[in-house]
Amino acid sequence: MKNYKFMKKLFYAIIFLGLLFGGNVYSAETRTVEESDINVAWKVDGKFIKPECFEVPWPSGNRYESFYDEYFKKPTGRYSEDPDLVKFRLEVGNYLNKEAPLNDVINLKGDKSYRISLTRQLDSCLVDKPETSLRLIDKSEDSSRTLGYAVVHSFDLKIGKELAPHINKKFESIKEVRTFYWGGGKTTTYDTAVFGVLDLEGKKVLLPLRNKSMIPKEKKTINTVELYDWIKNQTERVSANSIINDERFTDLLEKEIPKNNISLGMSRGEKVPLIDSLLEVLYGAPGELIYSDDRTYMTTDACRYQSCDEKGFVFMNTEEKFTIGLIRHFSIDGEETKNWDEGDFLIFSKTHKSFDEIPKVFIQSVKNWIANSTTSPNKVRFIGADNSIKEVENLFK
């Protein structure tokens, strides 16, 4: 009987440890390494970190909202509008070993059976050969997912004090990592974050330091004439999801979208460049690339990952060489829409000074999109060449 009780306690201890660090002890998933690139893998003590061990904020927000509730206080309003939560999520290293204790474990909001921690123990995360892309198949649920990572930059360790000022230990390595995740369907989610490895109480741990890139964007010389000609003549890209992964398309958007910082709810209260908000709503379930017969006009659309009511629409004139973008959203700079069944439209163009100058072919293209993909807006706002935001006549009712 004593042996039985001991084995029972041991069994539950193993289950608990598995939950503690985010892994399932007994899993029907089979692992297949699809890519093993030693040049982009993170090496620690002669071994390599597995893709599963890089935790970035979930699109649902649940993980960081759970940490915020535990270490601070629940917001009185929407999580997405709380500026302190935005700062905590983006610059988590500033709170480690102060508000957020190291090696602390809490319950995931809404699922007390799932235990989470900001401290990832590396003893179960290291493998002998690099794994930079991994396929996981769960035959019991007939599902699969693909995940991977690449180290894109290594930092001087002196930066550790800046990124985690309350940790009085020297990091062994600090790196920026780009992760990707595909869980089925047409969408792959990409994230960039900075992590650090240090020795904590005799064990190596992986800590999130900043959930955003710290590498300045490389300044490029962009020839918009050549890029519009490419848009007109290309045939290999057929959907928003495929073309958004082509740097030529994103370079063109970045050049042609007004330089305006704005909060549209999806940025969790933080004002971000308009181009970032547009890309956010183009990474989800995609529409096709639609060309006019002479390929003078191209339109495409998509919606935000796991929030498909938030949508993006792009119109390009390949002859006159200009771009007009549109985001369907539900809040702007903290102001929420009054009709959640309709949402609002934000239309923007660096070429046109006022909404009156917007060509009729764009208006008709949006009406066609509404007829097939979404609903008419409650309000319409416009950002033009002067970079100001103005409410304009709703031509889409």
C-alpha cells in the first residue's frame, strides 16, 4: 500500500511538472523535424533550443492578460485599451524579478488546468541536433501544426541590464528570434521577440525580455515604378496571403502608406504606424488578387488572424502608380464604434489630398468587396496627403 501511495504521488508530480512548463507528458502528437538549420538555431551548452520553447504572446492575449491579472490588477475596462498592459506585454523584461517573480507559476485565465510561467526551464528544451522547423501531428484529433524559429540577431550582453534591470545576474546570451506558427488553414503567424538565457539556481532558463523587434529597419532604396510594373505583370502570387510574404509588396506598401501613428484596437491601446495595422489585418484568412482586364487595377483583401471582423483591403493603380488602403475596425484612438455589427472604415492614401479626389473605380471596388465579403461601414474616415484624420461622407451605404 505504501508503494502504491508513493507511485501515485510520483505520477501526479510528473503530471504537475509537465503542466508547470507548458508541455503535455502524454501526448498523441508525433514530431517530425522539417528543417535543421544550424546557422539560425540557438545553441546552448552544445545543444539546441526546440521551437516549442519560444513563448510569444498569443493572439487571444490570454497568457499576458493572465500574468497581468496576477502581478498587477485587472483593468477596469477592456484589456486592449489598458496602456500599462501594452507596456508590460512589449517590455516584459522590465518587470521580471520585481512585479513578476522568476520561476513563478500561475493558472491560465479561463483554464485552471493549464499552468504557465514566464520562466522556461531549458533542461527539457534542448536537443542534440538543431530543429528550426517542426511538424506536429495529432492523430487522435486529426490535426496538425507547424512551428519554427530563426535567430536573427545576437546582442552584446551589456544590454541585459537595460532589458531586465531587476535581474542581478549576467545573461549568457541574448538574441532576437523570429518565430512562425501554422495551425491549419491558409494563415501563418509570425512574431519577433528578444529572449535571454541565464543560469538561475544552477539551472539554465529562457526568459522573454521584449516582445518586439530591437533591430532598426534597414533603409532601402525603393523604386516604386519598378514595383508597380511588377505588380501589374506578376502571376505567381494569387492571394493576399501569398503576396504579403513577398518583400516587394510590403516594401511598396510601406512606401505608399501615409506615415501616421494610430491605435485601432488591434494594437492593444498602443499607437503604432499605420502600415503595421494594415499588415496586421492582411495576415489572416486571405482573399484573391483581383485584376481588371487590362491589369491597370489590382485589389486584394484579408482579415486579422483570429479576429476576422477586422479586415484589410488594398487597391493599386499600376498605370498611375498609387495605392489606397482600407481597414475595417471597431475602435480608433480609444473611441469605440457605436454599431458593432457594421464597424468603421479607415481609408488612406498618400497620393490624394482629400477624399473627394479618390477615384470612382476605388469606390466601386470597395462596394463590390462589401457585396461579397463584409458589411457597409457605420462611419468612414480618411487620411490623405496631409496626414490628418477626417470623417468623410459614407458612400458605401
